[in-house]
Amino acid sequence: MATTTSAIDRARLKQLTERERARFLERTQGSQAKFERAVQVMPKGVPSSFQAGEPRPIYLSHGEGSRVWDVDGNEYVDFHNGFGVMCVSHGHAAIVRAVSEQAARGSHFAAPTDGSIEVAEELRRRFGLPQWRFSNSGTESTMAAIHLARGATGRDVILKMEGSYHGHHDSVMVSVRPPLDQLGEPGEPSSLPFGAGHPDAIRQLTKAVPFNDADALERALQRFDVAAVIVEPAMMNITIVAPREGYLERVRELCDAHGAKLIFDEVKTGCTIAAGGAVERFGGKPDMVCLAKAICGGYPGGAVGM
């Protein structure tokens, strides 16, 4: 069996790609009509650039269980899961019932409720962190955790893993999807902004290191006055990359040795890979845990444990 791409018949590959593209366009003419309407009012015809696709997006009408349907009536098995949100399925009866009952009682009070106490107590039980605050998204959760780390340490520099996505705020929109010709040296990746509009002064406060490379992390901690290391315990934005045995424990040791806080971004792993997320499954004992997608069943929400 060939182990390189040199054996690929590129002419055949192009032929198959063109055939499937034509089939796709033929089967999704309703999405084409929606796209032509949508581009008049939304960039790329989508609410978020993460929903854009080539040759154009598919517009969905509804979901049930593990399946979704587009506006043309095509049925799909949903392996996308709304970027990992819909782990309990679409339209789950228990969730629909709970949301409906709460909406009837009131949807927003800007005051504490019994529910906030119950959820905080359950998260404390699962993750072993005593105090919890709630947010509206994963972005807000990681942003709050970084603010807390900077306030607690009096430092500014953040270390993140190259290729990890931690939300849509300037402190972590660094080296998420860096161009191949600008990656930097092995073990010392370049810290590159996600795109235009990210101030260079903020970018300079965020340094990228390779995941699963404790030696590279140690060098960065020695070089910079670091407030926090933020890490997905299992990287979830580039398929799935599990931590090597002992890696998270070593990260904990290095953070302690250099006075930096350790933040676990469990927006996707929390309550999905174990009842207590990656903290339960892999260990590592973070100072803070960030949650969102994995605990909210497709509704806005998040939490920070500390």
C-alpha cells in the first residue's frame, strides 16, 4: 500500500471531485436560492464566517436526534454536532421540555435563581473547583479566566497551544490557523494574529507553544513572565489530539514552578469525554476550568470554575 501522495492519480481525483461538486449543486438548489438571498445581507451569506463553505454552504431546516435536513429535504447524519454542541442530539425531549417550562416562568431576571445554585453545586462536585461564575459563551469564559489570571499574578503574558482555538477575543486569536510558510521553528512557533484588526500590542502578550511538548513549554515559561497557560486538555479544533501520558501533570508542575496559573479550556470536552470532563479523565488539576458548548445543549451559556 502506498504511504505517500505521489501514487495518487490526480487526473482521476479531479474528475471525481468535479463529479461530486456537480451532484452536490444539483441536489441543493434550494440552498443555492437561500445563498443568493443571504449574500445580500450577510458576508459570505452566513451568520458567522465559521459557517462558510465551498462552493457554498448548505442551509438547514431542522434536526431530530442524530440527523439534520436541509431546505431541499436532503437528510444527513450529523457528525458536525454544531461544533460539538449537540452531543445530546437535536430536539431531545427532556431539553425541549425543560426549556419550555423555564421560558414560561421567565427567561431573564438579571438576578440570582435557584438554578444557578444547583448548577454551581453540581459543577463543583464534578470538577473539584470550589467557586463558579457563569457566562454566555466559551469566548466569555476564556476571556474571564485570562482576566482573573492576570489580576491574580500581576502579569500580562499568556501561553497558548499552536493551533488551538479558545474563542473570539484578541488575547487568544493568535496562531489559530497560521500560514504554513510562517510557522516558525519547531518547538518555537511564531505568534501570528488570526487576521486583520487584532492589535499588535495585544498579540505580543500571547505566545504560542506546541501541544504535547513540555520542554518547549518550559523554555517559554523561563523566557517570559507568564500569567497563565491556557490549554485544551485534548485539542479539539484540529480533529482530536489527546494528551500524551504525563503531559498535563508536567504542565501543572511547570506552572507551579514559575508562578503561572493553569487554565483548562473544556468548552468542548467538559461533561462529554467524562462526567467531570478532562479533569476527571486525564488529570492535571487546573486552577481554572472554562465550560460552554459541552454543558449547554445548543443554548447560549458558559461557566468558569476556580
